[in-house]
Amino acid sequence: MTAFKLKRPGEDDHMTLKIGSTAPNFTQDSTHGQLNLYEFIGNSWLVLFSHPKDFTPVCTTELGHMAKLKPEFDRRNVKILGLSVDPVDDHKRWSKDIEEVTGTAPNYPMIADADLKVSKLYDMLPEDAGNSADGRTAVDNATVRNVYVIGPDKKIKLMITYPMSTGRNFDEVLRVIDSLQLTADHKVATPVNWQQGEDVIIVPAVADDQAKELFPAGWKAPKPYIRYVSQPN
């Protein structure tokens, strides 16, 4: 049986998910058996990415690429969790196609959202979408194309929604995770197009006196509110 908690922890039922919201918990069947989201995350970070239907072309390329990137996510203490609006048996048959097409089968769990409950819980489908994947096409589920990055505190740190016609850029997701993990531990923000090892910006909440203690080597300030320093770690 599928156990489900539909109410979002600490939030009104009708609130829209946003950055900083508590990620709704759920227990649902997956290709790795029954999976509880919070237990699966544990003390790690998580990328949850969703798909509107099994055996769709763009999603096939995405799932295989994520499998190839898994060592990079592992290195960052980030778990991967896929979701598609179909049952587990279809996921398993699709995995064989994914391996044949991309060279790598999914090496992470894929949630079976055949009852649409997770898609509704995460605001990807409306409440009146029904309760079964049967008879629904990828076009019917076109809005189930999201990427969520969830922190160890179970808060949503990033949300990206893609159209069905555009494959996702998971290198960008890795870049954002690098920024999120850095800025969670240090009082800095990352500028446009930042990459690991490049200069960062002292956050405005840190006054100059405190900044001198945190960054004794000093900083470059093209404007008083823009203070560049070397990446702390």
C-alpha cells in the first residue's frame, strides 16, 4: 500500500511551493522499493527531477546523462531521485531503453507516480488531474518537468521548470549546488556565471568591520556594496 501525507509540513494546504518552503514528504513506490523522501535524503542534499511520461525522447537522454554524472553528485553528498508519471514496471522496461540509447541505465531510484500524488503534492499537476496515469499522455503532464534541489534541512533551495522540448542542463545544476553548499557555510554570494575557485561576493548583511575579521586579506570593492574576495574554501 502507498502511504501518503498530503499536507505540507508547517504550511497551509493551498500555499504554492517556493524557494525556502519545506519539501513535502511522501512515501511512494520506486524502482528501489518503497521510498520515504525524508529517510532517503537523510543528512544529504537531493536533486529531485520529474518527467511527464515514460518512453519519451528528451527524458530518455536526461535520465542516462544523470546516471553518468552520479559520481559528481556523490562527491558533493547529493543524492539523485527521478520521478515519472507511470508505474514501476514501465520504469524498469524504460531503463533498458535508456541504457541502450545512452550507454548508462539509471543508477538511482525512480519514483512511480502512477497515481499522480507526488506531482500534485509538488504543484506540478492540478488537483483535478485525476488519480491515474492511465490514458494520460506526456502532453497532458507537460508541467511535470521540474528540478528541485532540497537541502539536508528538507528545505527547497532551487526550483527550475523546463518545457518538454528542451533538455535540461545538469552541469548547471551541479554549478548551482556548488554555490548553494559554499554559501551555506560562508557569508558570501556567487556572482554571474561563477565557477568553483573564482572570486565571490561578501553578502550585504556583513558590515565592513565584521568583514575584516572574516576576510583579513581584504577585498576589492568597485562599489561600496560589491566586495569581491577569494573563494573561502
